[in-house]
Amino acid sequence: MDVVSTPAEMSAWTAARRASGDTMGFVPTMGALHAGHLSLIASSRAAHSATAVSIFVNPTQFDHADDFAHYPRTLERDLDACARAGVDAVFIPDAGAMYPEGSTTTIDPGPIGSILEGAHRPGHFAGVATIVVKLLNIVDPDAAHFGAKDYQQVAVIRRVATDLDIPSRIVAHPTVRESDGLAMSSRNVRLAPADRTAATVIHRALTASARAHRADPGDLAAARRAALGVLGAEARADVDYLAFMAPDLSRESRDGDPDTVALVAARFGDVRLIDNLALSEWNGD
Ligand code: AMP
């Protein structure tokens, strides 16, 4: 496995692999790798003959300095996990390499970046859009692989890639969960034990709304009540939003829409978690 730290080396790596006939998959991450990241790596490896992973805790997408400072950093373990997962190259730039002195350009994804997460985390999606475009320009993969756990992030990146004529395909993969339903996240390790237990409420609320939606797809208010009932019973959860949206996030879902995605953000102590569920794709009890 090659480990490269400058954009020039990374671009040269891709060019060399492409010249020898490889197709390139790319998995951008902020490290603290878990089974969710590894599933993206496995998907990329199944689809391409070469896979690159980036590990970069991007300062510009954090709206709180505290969250950035406390974000878990486990580089040695991550490199080990990448090697064992069969990754071909890991790109680990430092902030100075990605944002050299004098750089001022940012990408504003427009309205899709200012709702939901964007409303609660001002500037977050400009930070995400800018770093992802930079990474795609540097790595130049045939496809970049993302997790549906960060549902709005995928929607924003698709929008930006389309609008800016970025040739890489943007591919989304299902959320990997702990056995109790909690979506895997690098932030889960920061949960206090009681909050880790309480955090299962997010998935329980989402499945409760899916169950209600299955019973009557024409009554979104009932799906909302079902989710709120579950969330309201957990005192440790501080809910930022519960939203029922059209799959492309262009508008709120309406009664009887064939497809609705439910999205939740909630805080447990100082750890903020997000999750979502496509209601009609839910195949639980
Ligand atoms: P992060 O390191 O949190 O920025 O995430 C890097 C990539 O992994 C993003 O595309 C995330 O959506 C994806 N990811 C994070 N958690 C999960 C999960 N539980 N299941 C699948 N993909 C995930």
C-alpha cells in the first residue's frame, strides 16, 4: 500500500495506475475508520482494480472549533485497517497542503446546502463541497464512494458534481449499523455510556415512523407522531430536527408520495448524531 501526502504525488499515482490500465475507485474519509468506511472500501474494490482512500479531518466543514479539536484521530490504526482491507493508496495531506496560504475559493452548493444540516451547521456544506471537489480534482477517480448515512452530504455532492461537470461518478452505499441499530459513526466513541445506550432511540424512532408509514402511506403526520413519540420518551436526546423529505431533498414529502426519506439529527451531551431511513425501503418487522 502506498501512502502519499502531497496533492502532486497523489495525482501522479492515479495517472500511473490509469496508464497501466486500472480503473480507480476513491473513498474520502476523515479517518477513525470503522466498519462503515470498510464497507465503502470493499464496494470500491469490487468495482475497480485500484482503490484510493483519503484521510483528512477537514477543518472548514466544522462549525464548532471544539468538535474539530475533539474529532477522533487514529492514523496508525487507520493505515493498518486500510492495508488489511486491500487499499492501494492512502492520501493523508495536512491542512497546509489542502489550503495553502492565499487560497480563498469556496464552493457554495446553493439551497440544498442550507436546509437541515446546513441550517444547523452554517458553512458546513460549503466546507464539504470545497474539500470534495478538491479531492476529486486531485485523485481523479472513475467513481467516488459515499455512505448514505450522510444522506444530505451525498445529495449536495451529486448536485455539485453535476453543476461543475465533474466526471467522476458519485456512488452511495447503505448505512452500516451496530447490532442495536445505531448507525456507525466516528463520533460514537465520544458518547458517554448512558448516551451510547440512549442513542439507539434515533433508529428506533426512524423504524417506528417507517412502520406507521407502511400502515398508511397517506398519513405522514402519523409517521411523524410515531417518531416523535419514541424520541420524546428519551430524555437524553436533544432533537435538532426530524424531517420527512422527497428523496432528492428538493421539498418536504407529501401524503401519499411513493418515496419519503426520514432524517433525524439529535444531540446526546456534546455529541451530535445524524441518521436517516428511506421509509418505503425499510424491510423490518
Ligand atoms: P467520515 O469519515 O465520517 O467523513 O465518513 C467518510 C465516508 O464514510 C462518508 O461517505 C460517510 O457517509 C461514510 N460513512 C460514515 N459512516 C457510515 C456508516 N455507518 N455506513 C456507511 N458509510 C458510512
